[in-house]
Amino acid sequence: MGDFWKSAGMHLVEVNADGWLDVTPDLLRAYYTRPEIHPVDTSCAEEIELFEDLMADPLTQVPEERLGRLADRDAADNYAVVLAYRDLLAEAGTVEGAYLRMMRAGQAQVPPVFVDQMVHLIVRNILKACHDPIRLRAGEIFFREQNVSTDDGRVMLADEEIVEMYAKSGGAGGLGQLLIDSDTPLREVHLDVLDEDNKDIYWERSDRFDTVVDFRFTQPALDAFARVVEAWVAHFLGIEVRVQPRQSVEDEQWSWHIGLDKEANRILNALYTGETVPVEDIQQLIALFRMDIEDRSSVIETMRGKPVYLALAMTDANRIKMKPQNLLMNMPLVDAT
């Protein structure tokens, strides 16, 4: 077993007794060194002084009037966003606590890239003892948008950012087995497909996000994703769930479902209410799951003994952008607050 996802930032945080990630000064400093914040040659003296003060004490209070003295208004706006995020992290005390507060507040004023970074870090912590590269690759779906190819009856998931980059650059920079013709459509970009025979290549490439998984029913990646879902729910909610892939929902007592992305939520809602759903919409569904909550006492009375159905779906542009917060915000639990 090798290390993985060094870019997640585990070295910047501390795992507390509850297994959650304590916010540390180093984690906050990492945001001050982002390109949008770090001073450049043309930065004014006020901006440089502010940066140095924050690096010395990441919790330095910065009143509005101090930001108003910065010559670069874009820099001032960027500082305002980062400082608001800093305050959210500091007040929550843990990365998970901040994530929950943020989701309950509707992600107001938090850049999507920060949300993805939080999930990246949290999933890295959840999977820290994982020995299966295919499960780790499935975990990437939680925080990185996926490009979907359904050619030849397969369901292949590749990292959208990597596919886009190499479709434009022709693969310059060397990603090993990447083969691309500059005249080939985006959907036909070829990357290494992880399977049981070659999965050990993942350890040295985990931070490159340049591997592909087959997400068809009965394939290892689909089951691996289910295991990550179980671990995510247990980590945040402290309850044990059992998640199994399904090919369809055949349940006359279908009572609860959770779309794991915007499209899946829309399609499941339509199916649940008995609407006529176009074939094109049904074909957008990439994966279905049945979730059983083991501790019935934690579930609202009308859902005890009943399953929760989950789904992932792609957009019209063949993309999947998962919303893992849906698993935390939409569960049929007694204490949903």
C-alpha cells in the first residue's frame, strides 16, 4: 500500500479523537498562499503588510476599512472571500463541522473550488486505511467532475479536467499510456482503465487523476463507490448503512430517494411521482443503489425497515458532478437537524 492524494492536504490538519479534522494555522495559511491572495510584484505596501500579518497569525482580525486601503480592488475582494471562509473554518473548529454548517446555510459566499477541496480532504481522511486503488478511484467522484463515455455498452468515467486538458494539448507532458489524436472527438480520448490486473499503477498516479474506471453494473468500481458512500455516511452521521448497486427500482412501497447530483434528483423525483419520463432522461441514469439503514431507531417511523434509493446521473453533456452533501442533508433520520 502506498500513499495517495498528497494534494488533499492531510499534512496541514490534525485528526482529533472523534476522527474528524481539526482546523490548524497551517491549513489557514495554505489559503493565504493561493495565487489569488499571495502578493505579486505590483502589490501595494498595505497588501504586503496584510499578507505578512495573516501568515504570522492566521486568525488576525481584518476590519473592512483595512481591506478598503488595498490599492487592488480585486485583491481586496479575494481577501474578503478567503477571510469569510477562514472564519467559517475557525468557528466550526473542524473541516467536517465547517462543511456541515456550509451546506445547511446553502454554501453562501463559498467558492465551489473550496467546497471540492474540503471534500477531497475529508474523503482522504475517511479512506486513509484503504488498500484498494479501485475504491480510491471511486472516491474521486465525490470531489472531481467526471466525463462519461457509454460507447460499446460500457460506462467509462474519466476525470473531466484531465480529459479536457489533454483533448486540447494532445497529451504533451506525458501521462504514460494516454493516446489521443488531435482530430479525435473529446469523448474518444483514451486513458488507462483501472482493473484488478493493473490497479497498482494508481499509487504513484493518484494525484494526477488520470485513470478511468468502468462503472457498469457488476463491475468492481460500482461496488467500490457503494463502500465509499457507506463510509461517508458513517463518518458524518455515525450510523451504519448498507449500500448495494441495483439495475432498477422495483418497489411498490418506494418511499424515499436521494439523487446524488442535480440530474439524478430531478429524474428520481419524476419517477417517484409517476410522471412520464423521456427515454433520454432514463438513459442519463448511470447508477442506482439501494441503501438500508441498519439502526432502525435512528430512522423516522414511516421509513423504518424501508430502503432509501440512490442514483447518479450524467448531464446532457455527459458529465457527472456529484453532490455528496445530499447524503447528509436528505436522509430520513429522526434527528435530521
